[in-house]
Amino acid sequence: MKEAFLRKSWREFLPEAFSWIDTVRIQSSTCPAATHHFVPFRKNQEEKTCTLLSNTLPSQKKELLQQTAQRMGWNGNTLADLQLEGTTYTLVPVSSLSACPQPQLLRQLGLDIAAYLQDRNVPIIAIHGAEGTTLGILEGMLQGLFRVSIKEKSNPKIKIQDLYLCETTPCDAEKIRYQRVLAKALYLTRMIQETPPNYMTPERLASIAEDLSKDCGFTCHIRGREEILAMGMEAFHSVGKGSHNEPKLIVIEIPGQDESRTVALVGKGVTFDSGGISLKPGLQMDEMKYDLSGGAAVLGTALLLGQFPPPTRVVCLIGAVENMPGHHATRPGDIVHARNGKSIEILNTDAEGRLVLADLLAYAVDTYQPTFIADIATLTGAVLYALGTMGAALISNSDSHAEWVLRISREEGEPLWQMPLWPEMEKTIQSKVADLKNIASPAVKAGTLVGGSFLREFVKDTPWAHLDIAGVAWNTLATGYPQVGGNGYGVRLLAGLCLRFE
């Protein structure tokens, strides 16, 4: 890479869509003069018929569209382009995966529309849908327009100038504004996930947090290596000892309407994870730039909260660090002390995320006395064996808070599955030479539960939710998410938790 590449501002890597979303005209209309209409449909497998999901198109026109499609030999399994009275209509199928929450199905429609538009010059489009659905389709379409490229040749410009949402009841202007800001929050998160690790270092991640905080009027504190050690965060510090890139503790304080209560968001920001001395296999190690996805989601959430102030104070903490082998690197067998005084025997340096989060959780609890704390991390490969790439794992010390988090996840279309905090797991992380060890013995296969039990040791009695997103942050097969690369998973959920805190 040229040295000039490393000197670029992070803002230069934001996708074109980040600025385009501020200029495109989005409005409600029941009968727009659009050049291109997109109409969702649901296929009835038994009757072999299709139902067009639009409450603004006249029934006669919908019937005519179906007849035209059938004459073309359309089977209802793919998008269909139709010309009717000099206007283009594209019929878009709803996913047949009935188990997915509606927000995911709507986003998938939007992603399919964006894929269709990628190489077409269509300045005016209309999105049709059943009552209350077009905003969700819009959300997916906006994410489908995301493009980040380091190549000198720039990506094609986004041609859309006017975008109509076609429902009988006009979409609320504030909800449209929320979709604009959410799109930017997700663009930022995904840009951080996608950018090469030689550029997106801990220092760079910290500079993004500082600039973002300045833009939003937030208080931001950045702590370096010596300060991290002085604060008693030896566990966090140990992860970055093998790298020449200095670890950074990022703290963003966001004021709320009720300053007597605090929600703490804690994100794992491992900018590259080689595994350290416990080196990972080389195959697909390049993807380990996504190990900062939790921290990226926290930053994306902060951007959104800059435009939609939360009801309580929100504190965002990110542990930005690079896990590399080196002559100062932590070794298997080393013992370090966490901020809360617990000693930890490190048996595997590739189980580093829990060491980062341990100190940040303890710091958040001691410093801010949060009413609720949520951490988000690509913590364990084991979660892929449990849940695949369709949803994230939730572990909590409070059933009532877990139910609330699950409800918000369904509303936002961020799929979660609660996993148990078995008391027996506490024994598996007890060390003979320290208070804790960072992995259990090979006989204990439940790595995700082990990770959750380890983190439980650092939150005291604070209501806490741990989100393991290792299976969904990158290359997911879940409906409603881009299948390749970073997807910003967690921003919707974290924002929902902050804005609808109970």
C-alpha cells in the first residue's frame, strides 16, 4: 500500500451513499409519477398464485400486472419486469422463510431492489407495499447501496434522485428522518468493518470516535497504553503487547433526558486478531479485521444517538487493540490481573476478547454505576456451531432484562437466541494457580457459555446482557442482511435498547 493511503482521512473511506442519503428526496405518495415502480408480492405455493402487496395500486391494475406476467411465462420465483401504459413495474418476491421477523423480510425486499438497480440509471423510483411496510423496504434498499472500495477507480455514482413510499397512510416525516440517520450509522459501522487492518488501527478507531463525538457534541476520552495500565486494566493491556500499535480505551459520554440513570454499551474493538502466540490457521485469516465489529456497532449507535437523544445517559466504551504475535506478546501460561482485582491465567491468547471486555465491564460498573449494561462482541467461534449465521447469542444475568432485549430484537429484526448461564460453567473457568482461566478444558465444548460465564465475573449485580455476534457480523446467510462482508449487525438493537429503555 502506498504511504499516502495510510495518511488519508477516515472520512474518505465512507461510501458515496453516506453523503447521498442527505440529498435524495424521500416522500410519501399514493400515486407518484415515477419512472420505475417496485411492487412486492407473496407467492401462494399451494394455489400457485401471487398476491401483489400494494394498497395504493388499483385492483384492476394489479390484476392486469399479474396477467401480463403470466403471459410472459413468469413463475413467481424471481423478479419480473413489466411494461404497462409506458411505465415500468418490477415485481419483487417476499422471502419464503416464514420464521424470520417481518423487519428482516422487508429489508430483504429492499436489498433485492438495490441489487436490481446497481447497474441501471433510474432517477425516480416508487416503492409500494402493504400498510406500514415501505419504511422497512427502504431500509434494506439503502443498505444495498453501500459500496466501499480502495481501488483508484471509483464506484458508479448513485443515480436515484427521488424516492417515493407508496402507502395509503403517509409515512411519518420523523420516521423517514430516522431511516436516513440509521442508514448513515450503518454505513459508518460497515465502513469500519470493511477497511483494511493496516489502516483501521486502534489509533484510527480512536480518531473516528473523537471526530464523531466532536460532530455530535459528546464528551470523548481516549486512554493509551500507560493510562490503561495505571487504571488497573492489565487484562485488556495484555492483548496488545505483541503489536507495535498502541491499544486505546475509548469512552464516549452521551447526555440523556434523565441523567440519574445510565445505560452502558461496551464493544470489543480488536482491529485485527491473528490469535497472538496461539496463532490462528492461515485460511481466511484476512477476515479477522472484522473482530472489531462490536466496537464498530457501538460507534454507529453513538452516531445515531447524536440525532436522536436517548431518555437516559448512555456511556459507550470500546477496547481498541490489535492481537499479534511478537517478542513482547502475552504467552499461554501468563497470569494477569483485571481491574476488579481478579487474577486470570491465560491458557489461549486467541481467547482475547473476554480479556478486553472484562476490564471494560469492570470499569463501566465502578465508574458509571449503570442501570443496565450491554456488551457486544465477536467473542466465540463456538457460537457458529450453536446458531450458525442466522442469529446472535444472548446471555444475561437477569431474566426480565433478557426478555426485554429479546423483544427489542424482534421489533428491530436483529435475531437473537438466549443461551443459559449454567451455574456449572463457573467451575470450568476456575484456575488452580489464579482466580480464573480464560478458557475451559478441551472436554468442555460449550465455548459460548464459557465466554459468558467468564464475563459474568466482572459485572457484579448490574443487570447485564452479553451479545455474541461472531456468527452474524460478517458473511451472514440471514435474510435481510448483506451476505458478504460486514453488515452492521447490532446497531439497530443497541439503538433500540437506548431509545426505548424501560
